[in-house]
Amino acid sequence: MAIGPDQKAAFIAFNRFSFGARGGAYAGDLARAASDPRGFLKAELMQPAIAHLDTPGLPQTKTALATLFAFQEQRRREREAMADAKTSANAPPAAPSQRPSMSEAQPSPPSPSASSPASPPATLATPPAATAEAQPKPPEQPPPQKLFRAEAMARFQRAVQAPVGFVERLVHFWSNHFCISAAKGGFVRACAGSFEREAIRPHVLGRFADMLKAVESHPAMLFYLDNAQSFGPHSPAGQRRQRGLNENLAREILELHTLGVNGGYTQADVTALARIITGWTFAGREGRIGEPGTFVFFPLAHEPGDHTVLGKTYRDGGMEQGQAVLADLARHPATAQHIATKLARHFVADVPPNGLIDRLATVFRDTDGDLKALAVALIDWDDAWSAPLAKMRTPEEFLLASMRAVDRVPEEPGPILGPLYTMGMPLWQPPGPNGWPDTEAVWASPEGMKLRLDVAAAIAGRAKDLINPSELLDTVAGEAASAETRQAIARAESRQQGLALLLMSPEFQRR
């Protein structure tokens, strides 16, 4: 399958910078990229609104949270109704002269919800006239789970269908950098996807400062890192409620989101920033301080006064005080170095060359955090094309690459969500605020590879009658495929085994 001298570079374009070449109806991906692999990637960066995900049916955060709040209120009323029913059932009988009517004595049954048990199945006592339509329906999923699955579906489909996929890899990178976790509870689970759509995607090729501001003021982040529970000790609300600072968000802004763990900040800077961002919260379901589910600056919770961060004093000024700190952190040299290191590690090597880190940091500083310019600089770095593909795909990258290779656009999220959980990378549920790890040792453990083999065999089992694995190897790897991999696949006892071998080959697992 000779498609030109740059076929190996095209393979690198798809594996290092994307989720792999596509198979099936899109078997010409390598050929399309081979004439100018770098230009192929850059062209995607220039497409207007390429990162936006405007899928009908995916609500804004405020709408998702309004749905969650309504569900929580319904659950509360049902619990009260059941408690009232239990109290009535255990109460001693009233005197005859005081006995209420039957309609007054019996509480109304709770309205059906996702948490209500399903009606018992039909038995032999069911009248013969009963039909399938009369049988009880299974309980619906709770709104947070329905929203989560819809958002997951949109994310997976976009990654599988993307003709190039570099921008989607960038979305995933930044979403992990500014991570939240649905394991926090229904609140984050309901808006994990909208957080990515609203705070990450619009800025993934824009300015870092704008993304930083959008992330730190999003209800999902404010809830996940407890800033909604942070009150200025000397603020009116803090004194009235006897509540104080929560430093979680301030610490992660400095340690993870901007400067990095060795960025030169102190505990005093963490405390000062925590004071500055008191009052950054969101409106709850009662809507007392704003439209439910939206970001709100609540001045009564804000710590008054001037505060000093990294040697600079920020004058008392309400929300603008915090915005000024974020703007300065976005331009700090330590932030440029931290972002450059993470980007180089993610796309090139666990221990990236210093020259690449320095180049990316310089571009970050010189362009005022222009993330598109940063992506172009990564593409233009020669070592990004000559360094061996030594990085291990994460479980999500592996699954998405598999779907692209076998040309299967997921029609519902379960076939990806389930294996992600099995392989230890449940969607939008990293183990901590530092996100999923990005080094080979974490994902290449013996147990991890055994789980991948099981998943690869399952994928092959579903596609065995449709795909010739040797032809697919040419489609997704071309001349980059080794003789050893070609021989192993050719000697496979069945197409199913051959496809599983392909999915577990170094050409497929490495990026």
C-alpha cells in the first residue's frame, strides 16, 4: 500500500496528535495526511469553531442543574410523604368522634421517580387480557445519570468521527488539566459534560487567561473544590454563619492550574488567594442570590480588604480583585513553564526534551498564552516527528482509537463507559484534582495490559466477520507497521484473533 514517502509521518500525525487513523469508509486517512502531515494538522486548527460541540439536547449548566434541583426537590417531597405515611400507620386509632374521612386519613402516594421501586412483574394471577403495553416500565435513570450519559455520548462520537482529531486531543488534554470529578456526587455528575463544553471547548484554541477565568468561575469547579463553602471570616455572611475559608480551590489554582508545584508560591499566597475568591459561588435551587445553577459573585461572603499574592497587593474591589489575580497568574513565567512541560510530556515523551519545553514556554509568554500558537509550535518542533512513539495510550484513547479503526461510531455510551471503568479510567472521574496520570508506567502495568487484552478480544469478537486484520493494519499503520506485527497477524488462526493482535500491537498501543 504505497501512498508516498511521508506515510510514516502521516502515521505519526494520527497516532501522536490524534486518536489514530480511521478504517472502513474512511480508509484513506493516511493518504490524505501523507502529502503534508504538518499542514494536515494545522489546517484543522484554522477551522472556525472546530472545538465547539453544539449537539441538540445537551443543555447549559444552568439547565442541567435546574433539572437536578427539580429532581432533588421531588425526592425530598417523596421522602416526606413516605415519612408521613409511616407516622399515620403507626399512630393509635383516633376516637370515633374525631375520625377523619378516608380521603383525609390516607396520604397521597408518592409520584414515580428514578428512585421509586418498579411495580412487581406480572404473575400467573395477571388477567389474560393484560398486554405487553400494560406491563410496568423499568425505572428511568436519575437525571444526573441521564445527563452524564448524553454528554459522554457526544464526546465519544466527536472523537471517533473527527477527520483529523488533533483538536479533540487538545480538548481532552485541557479537560484533564482543569479536571473535576463526577465521583463528587450528583451535582458534578449532572454538569461534568457541560463544564467541558462551556469552560474548555470555547477556549481550547484561544487564550489561556480566558480559559482560566471560565474554569474557575464555573459552578462545577466551584462545587468540586468547595469554594461555594468558603466564606470570608470578616464578611457579613461569614460572621453571621460562623463560617471561614476553604482553601481547596485557591491551592489547586496555584499548584495545578497555573504555577505548578514548584512555582514559587507559599502557604501565605494560598490563604490570600482563598480570601480573594470568597464570594465566588453559584445560585442554589432556591434562587435566592441569582438564577439557579449560574455563577454568582456574592459580596456578603467576600473577605473585605487588600490582599497580597506573590508580592503584589490587590486592592479591595469585589470580584474584580480575583479576576486581576487570575490574569496575572496566566501571564506568570512559572505558568508558561508548567503548561509547556505538561503539553510536551503529553504529546511527545514522559521525559520531554528541554529544548521543546523551552520553545513552548517562550511561545506561551510571547503570545500572551495563545493556545493555538502553542499547538502550532508543537507541530513545528522537529523532534515531535522523529522521537519514537513511546507513550502508552490511555484506556480512553485506546477505546476511541479502536472505534475509529473498526469504523464503529458508538450509538450509546455503555460500550465505552463500561470498559473505561474496568480498565481503571472512569470518564470524568480522576483520582484527584491533579487529573489522570500521563506516564507510561501507570498504564502499562501487567494487570492493565491483561485488561486491555480482554477488551481487545471483545471488540474483535463483535467485528470479526467484517474486517480483514491484515488489510486494516495497512489502513491504520501502512509502512509504519513492523514485520513482526505483520507476521503475527498473518499467522492468526482467525480474523477475530488477528484483529485482537492488531489492537494490542505496539503500532496501536503506542502514541
